[in-house]
Amino acid sequence: MTTMVNVSESRDARTSEEAFRREVIHRHRKHVNKGMARVSDLMGTHIEIRSAGNYVFDERGERYLDCGGYGVFTIGHCHPAVVKAVTEQLGRLPLSTRSLVNPEVAAAAETLSAITPAGLDYVYFGCSGAEATEAGIKLACLNGRTSLISTHGGYHGKTLGALSVTGRESYRAPFASLLAPAEFVSFGDVEQMAAALARAGAKGCVIVEPVQAEGGVIIPPDGYLREVERLCRHHGAFLILDEIQTGLARLGTWWGLERENVVPDLLLVGKALSGGVVPVSALVASNAAFEKLNQFPILHTSTFSGNPLAAAAARAAVETIRDENIVLRARALGDALLTRLDSLRPRHSRLIRDVRGRGILIGIEFEADFLAGDFMIEMLKKNVVVSYSLNAHRVVRLTPSALLSEADVQWLVAAIEASVAILNERYTDFVPEEA
């Protein structure tokens, strides 16, 4: 009799969980986005309820290993140090009047500036990476650098200013009449960059990533960033380095710029700056570059820029990365993962074109878009979350926390091996196109 009751209760619980899932998707369909709700319904996607450390949990209590999150969770979910700082700030002063001086934003700016290259002393905080890009473009304009130069495949956001320098035509085309003119060159091609800067001269403004993340984890040739910096200085052009996704330990260094000792005019920061707790981004500028805003601060303002809650999160995130040796841990973890995945392509070359990465930004490039999509679904069935690449649909990204345990690594690698094996059996007749 007891067994029957337990079975009944279990059945009732499953029914309740499914009803809850359908209710949430129904609300998304009615009030958020029909297309996304349709996809979630077709895939049987579950509902994200809570998170902790390297894991997220759904409405059934099922645990997922989070190796996605688009670069946000470098120190995992709900890190105690960040949660503590934010909770204390929430009870004290979550938002400011902006009429009095805000101590939290000053402390966060000092903390962030201290771990950027010497001379980048001024910080403007935003709420998203796109906001940081917008501030960067406006600041370049204030300094007379109005000829924008970006790269094909580069991703800098989808607000109008940021979209002007985002290198994917399908995102830009519907809004072309509203975008600022920009020239796009091939990422990693110094000759094309040199030609573009020769045309732009002292009005040039280059925005570039150390590694293209949304572009499919594209790593440029050694010396590329250093040469871009040299060309900018030669022509008197501005250099904006977008480290929104690559910065703060993601590449196994504090910043991607460190490998070649590059010092930009403006550094864009985001994602991991949140500590995985409160959305926040930043522009960090040289004294000379920021002077126009020092003189006329009301030229670029935002109600929630530098709010105390976000500032507390940013300060705690930077301090945690520093105090817990996250840079070294990210480098070691990235090396270990790439070593374990090194045999993936040779054994599955019919499906996989390349496996590449730096630190804990790793890309698996498939031979077709649908293979990448199917792989993500199979990984989700194995309770592992990975990231889609907005500018390279054939590339699935692994962007895990730097704090994965050995058991987590084994879980991830086993899920990848099993998922690729399933695709291999499913698509026995698939023949890749020539590259």
C-alpha cells in the first residue's frame, strides 16, 4: 500500500511539473516571444529554477552542468562573495538618487582600473556589453575619430551604434538606413586593416576583439593585435579593444591584450564583470580619451549607469577573480579540456571540422549548421548546457566556469563523446562539403 501511495505521489508530482512547464511556455508565447516559445515547446525544454556553483536546476530538480551562459559565469553561479556583497548593498542602498556622490561606483571603478593596463584610469559603467560599445563609439566621435573600422564576424552588440560595427549582414540589413557607416575587414588580416586605416587616417576608429567569440572562437595570428595597435598609432587613429567576453580570465589571462602587451585607448568590459549575479558592463578609458567626458559629463549619461548594486557586484567579481587565482585556474582548465578534446576531430572528421580555443573559451566547429544544432540538443539531453555562436552557426562554444571539478570535466567530456557518437550514427550518409 505504501508503495502504491509513493508511486501515486510521484505521478502527481510529474503531472504538476509538466503543468508548470506548459504554463511558463504559454506565458512566454503570449507575452514574451512566440517564436522562442515555439522552439522551447518543440524541444521539450525545461524551466530554469535556481543555480549554484557550476550547476543550474530545472522544475524537476534535475541538475545541469553549465558550460554555456555566453561567458558570464567565469566564477560560477551565485558565488558566495559576490552574493554577500550584493545582498549587503541591497539592504543598504540598491539604487542612488544620482544627486549625491556614490561611494560604490568610485570603489568599483578604482578596483577595475587597477587590473587594466597602466594609463586606463577612467571608468564608465553600463548595464550591458552593447551599452559599453555605444559609450566607446560616442567617445571616439567626441575625439574626432568618426571613421569606424570593424571586422567581419566581429560581435559588439545589437543596439544601433553597436550594430553599426557588428560584422554580420543579416543582423544589420533590416536597420541599414539607421546605422553609422563602417568599413569591415577580415579578422586577422593585417594588410586589409592597414589599407582601411590608410584611408581613414587620423579619423579612424578600430574596434576589435582579441579572439572572436560569437564569430566562432576565431584566434588571430600571433602579432596581429600588436600590429593593429602600431597601425593605429602610426595614423593617429583610435583603438577600442572589445574584451566584453574575452576579459577577466576567460582566455586564461586577465585580458586577451596581455599576450601582446597592447594598450588600447578604450577597453570594453562585461559578462564576467557581473560575477554572474547583477548585469554590469564598463568602458575603461585613457586619460586623454576620456577628457571630453571629464569636461562635459552630461554628453553621455544613463539613469542606471554605475548603480550601487551593480557596482558592488563588479567590485566583488574582480576581487574574487584576483583572490581565488581564477586566471591560473582558467588557464589550467582550458589546457586540460583542449588536451582531452584533441582527439575529437581526427576520430570524427566527417562531422567535425575543428576544435580550438584559448583558456575556457573553446569552440567545436561542425561541418554543417544542423549538426551543431543537433549536438546542442543531445548535450542538453545529457544535462550539459553549451553556447550557440551568433555569428557562426556551425560552432558550438564551451564557456564553463573556471571552477569545474574533475568530476565535472569527466561529465562534460563524456557527454561530448556520447553526443558526437549519436550524430555519427544518425547521419551515416552525410558527406561534408569541401572547405
